[in-house]
Amino acid sequence: MRDLSKQRVRALLRVVQSSEERFGASRVLTSLLDTYGIGRSKGAGLLFDADDKARIRAILRAEGIDPSTDPAAWDAISRAEALRLGPDEKFAATPVKRQRVAIKTLPGRPLNLDGRALILPPACHLDVEGPTVAGLLAHETALLVENWEPFNRIDDIDLDLSPAGDNPLVLWRGDRSDTRTDHALALLRGLDVPVWAFVDYDPAGLLIAAGLPRLAGIIAPELARLEQDLAQGLPQRYQDQLPMAAAALDASRNEPVRRLWALIRRHGRALPQEHYLVDPLPS
């Protein structure tokens, strides 16, 4: 059968696995009648009797699909697994890249993974599957970085990162791409170590920090420097974020969150973490 899409396969499986003969006249099922003469019209619906269903089963088997396959079988499997169910790996609903996280270390520190000490060059990281590596990482603390550029250029951050530990696992928070925020959080929960946050100095950034498991602290400049920098910050960005974050931050019991929140709220301004990136020295 030409154009055996996943939608069509699911529709055919539902027909042959149902004890009913009458079905709604969907586009997929109507094409069976129009193109192959399988089924017949009755009112606003279509009828598929035992002979029709036998022909559909034969079509499915000819395409390498077991007629008893659950129509939802492709919803949570990989492409390789999808090939065991039928002819097209693209039937898989799960992305090829799943549960990916981006990890690295501070400059010159080893990434302790599976008994090995890996030294990564500047602006490099490992893209790994979180659940697979969670039990293979040997770091006593973790440092979550909110934004991509500060993560990628962690070597160029003009802040003291030592409060996060001698050799923290540095982890990008992720975004809406394959490297997603919930994947990073899942890895942090699996590591079961104290977590430090390096986030934007604004309500949204503090909300991210407050939601981290085992939050031990937030990377920030010394007080006088932060006061000075916040005085030149972004008032509109602060105001835009305030409605969705203020109540939760007011209720937070985490001391680092409460301390920074009081400072940011007093200034009424936001400061992106990229403010503390310095230009690398020319080579």
C-alpha cells in the first residue's frame, strides 16, 4: 500500500482490532474505500465487515506490521525500536535525541566520568543522556548555569566560582531544544549532591534557583559590586518578571534566595549573568 503513514497504520489497526463494523468516515478510512474498494458507505459512516478486516490484516502483514500491534505502540519508543514494529523508523514519536544534558567542569578541572578524568578544552562540553551517566559521575557538588553563553564560556566568567566547590559538575539548565530544562533537573535529582546556581540576577533567575534540589547557594559578586551593578540594571525587565515570581520568592525559605531577592527588590532592576562575561584575551 502506498503512503502507509503512521496515521494510516493506526487507523487500520483500530479497525481490525475492534469488534464494531461501523466507523466514522475519516479521511484515512475513506481512502480505503475510494482507492482499494475496502468497506462500504452507510449514511455518514463506513462499514467494515469480517471480509474487509481480513483484507486489511493482509495489507498490514504485507507491510511487515503485526495486526495485533497496539496502535499507540510507537508513542514512546526510539527509531531503532520502531523498526521492529514496522517498515519505517520515523513512526517513532520519541525524538532521536532524548533526555540530553550538557555538562562540563570549571577551567582545568577533570570531568570525572565512569572512572576517567577528562580534561575538556575551553568552550567545550559533553552532550550526554542524563539517566545513563547519572550513576557514572563522581563530583561532590554541581553548578547549574542558566544561560548558554555563560555555560559555554565558563572560563571567561569574572566571578569567584569557588563557593560551588573545588570541582563541581557544571550543567547547563537547557531550553526548549533537545537539551531541556526538565532533563537537567532530573540529572541533578539523580546526582544527590549539593547544588549551586549561577543565574540571572532577576526575579526569574531567582525562581529558577529556588526550584533546584538541595540548593546550597547562588553564585554572586561581592555585595558592594552587585549593589553598584544593579543600580545600572534593567528596570523594565524586573517589572515584567515581577508578577509571575514575587509571591513565590516572598515565600521562599532558602536563605541565599531570600538574601538576593531582598537586594534585587530594593533596587527594582534586573541584571543578566552575561554582565560578568569578560572578553577573552587575543590569541
